[in-house]
Amino acid sequence: MGNIQVEIRLFAYLRELLPSESRGVKKIEVKDCLTIDNLMDEVGIIEKEIMIVMINGIRKLDYNESLKDGDRVAIFPPVGGG
Amino acid sequence: MDRYSRNKKMISPDEQEKLSESKVVILGVGGLGGYVVEMLTRIGVGNLILVDFDKFETTNLNRQIISREDNLGLSKVGEAKKRVEAINSEIEVTAINKRISVNNIDAIIKGADIVVDGLDSSGLKKTVERSCAENNIPMVHGAIGGWAAQVAVIMPGDFILDKIYKGDDLENKMGNPSFTPALAASIQTGEVIKLLLGKGEVLDKEILYIDLEYNSFTKLKV
């Protein structure tokens, strides 16, 4: 098993999980069997179930899905204030 | 009419008449809802139903346009109604001083052309989405948190909020500044006007997610 590269893009308060100079976007190398769930663990996202996860522009609800080389992963925390 | 002369280049006299005959329910007249009330009043939507159970307090002053130092402690809908009447006496405005629930929402929105969501509880927002579906009324959703805002047009049966709000009410981790509610409310108001007049394109089965800290505007097909 080799490694793959994915781009992770975090929004709103999730940006704080990446170094500030990254502005919420980072390319990272991960194992090629890594799932969305594993990736969120690696980045430090705790409340996974409330997030809107988009891979290459398509919403993903099954976090057991494995990532592929070149995937663009965007994670949005929904807001609810009025 | 001079009042609407500056609307004219984008809203024809017939369309202005259509707006004056339209009925919009605004749920919550705090951050989002206050601005929506202001804009719908000025543009000339003829029948506004305002719903909120709360009273203005000091912590509202940083963002809620209808709140002032001299109306703290007074009912939000009562004050919002006065503001509508002071700006545009042609508008028929009804203030409903009630907390929304599954038991009263159907009666509140009945007969509306559009329901605007200015609520601050994700659970209640989902209750409204279900009621709008059952009553066949489009819902214009908005929500904010810190630098982030989201807006969606939910046509009856789309159930967008069911797909993004899981479990309990979301905790607001990011606060409520003055400019994100104003921005989300402006986009919501634009969607209301397009829906009422059948103009342009409205958000369709998607959420417009805005993160002003880095100026990103993203449409999410959820």
C-alpha cells in the first residue's frame, strides 16, 4: 500500500485546526486506505456527525468511504444562529 | 408613486402591484428577521406577518436593527410592527407574540406566499420546514454564526434542513456580529422578491455557504 495526496479545505471555525498561514487549505499525504472518518480524526474534527462533507463537490454521508489520490475534501460546519 | 420610483428600473408597476398583494411571514425578528422586515417594508411587500416571543435586551444592540437603547424590555414584534408602520403606512402588518411550536406553526403560516426563516434554533427551523412542506409554501432559510452565513430556498418537499441539521440544536460557537445577519438577510430578501415575481434564478436544492473571513461563497448541493 502506498500513499496518496488529498487536498483538505476547512471552513468557518474549522480553519483553526490548520496552521493559520494555510488559510484553511492544505494538501496532505495519507495512506491510500484512509477513510473520511480517519481523515477527520487526523485533522482533529470532533463533532463529525454535524459536518457537511463534500468530496470533489459531492456530498458524502458515509464516512467509511476511502479517499482517492487527488480528492478535494471540503468540510463545512452548518450554522444555525439568527 | 414617488415612494417606489427608485424601484422602477428593476420592478415594473405591475410587479410592484404584485408585491403589494403578497403576504410574507417572517419567523423571528432578531438579527436576520429584523433586517428582512426592514427590506421587505421598504421595497413594498404589502402584507407582513411578524412572529417572535422575545423582548429586546442589551445583548441585541450589536446587531438587531430594530433594537435601540430606548426599546429594551419591549416586545420584538411590537417594536418591529411600529417600525414597519413608521416607514411605510401602506403595509398591512400583523404582530404575533408567540413562541413557535409544532402545535401552532401551521396556523401561523397558513395563507402565506412565502415563509422567511430568521429563527435561531436548528430544531425549530426543521419544524418550519416540515410545516411549509405540508402547507405547500416555499421557505427562505437563513442562518449565521460568526463570519459564516448560509441561505437556501426550500421548495415544498425538498427537506434541505433535514439533511444538514442532525440531532440537537447546534451550539453557536462563533457568535453573532452585525454584518453577517445583514448579509444573509439581504440574500434572503432577494430570493423572496425573485420568488414572488418569478424573476431570475433562485437557489435550487442547494445551500449558499458564505465564509466572510476569507470571502468564500460556495453553493453546496446537499
